Amino acid sequence: MPIIRRDFSLTLQGQLTVPFEGAFEIHAKADAGVRLRLNGATVVDGWSPGDSHEGRVEPANGKPMAFELEYLHGCGVASLSLHWRAAGGGEWTQVPAGALSTATEDRDIVEARFGV
């Protein structure tokens, strides 16, 4: 019987539009490894079990921020979502799809592979 591997990694790059005036916090919920860079700075470095999946981001002065999101999936059900809130607390809310823009090629690949 052949062994079927279901592990994969994914890297998405694009722009993140932030609704906050000042600093904000971002949290990546993932079943495995996740790394997030904003404007080239690593904000979330949760590549290994037990790593923090939260980070604080200084204000972007109303400009879109370049993002690079790396995701590593091992086994089981793949799960990844981003949440944010204003610095200092408050309720975490899911980053809406409209806040993220990616290159057309990336979108096409993700849509073809995952049907989203």
C-alpha cells in the first residue's frame, strides 16, 4: 500500500490594509507552523510547536503594509486564520479577506488547489 503524504507548505505575499490608527496586535491561528512578516519585519514566528503566534505591529501611517505569510501543514485538517485588535486589548476579530490583496498568480494557485 502506498504512503500518502498530506504535508505541504505555502507562502503568500501581498498587501495588508490596516484599519487601526495606531499600533495593533495580530494573531495567527494555525494547526502547525506559521510565520508572518509585515514590511519585512518578522511579526509572528510560530514555526515550531510552542512558539508564539502573536505579535505587535507599529502603525503603518494609513499605508498598506507588505505582507509575507508562510504556513506549514503536517497532518490532519489544515487550519489557518489571522485575527487582529488595537494595541492594548479589546476583542480579537478575524482579518477580513478584503484587507488582504495578493498577486493574481497566487490567488489563481490557491483557488485551483483549495477551491476557495
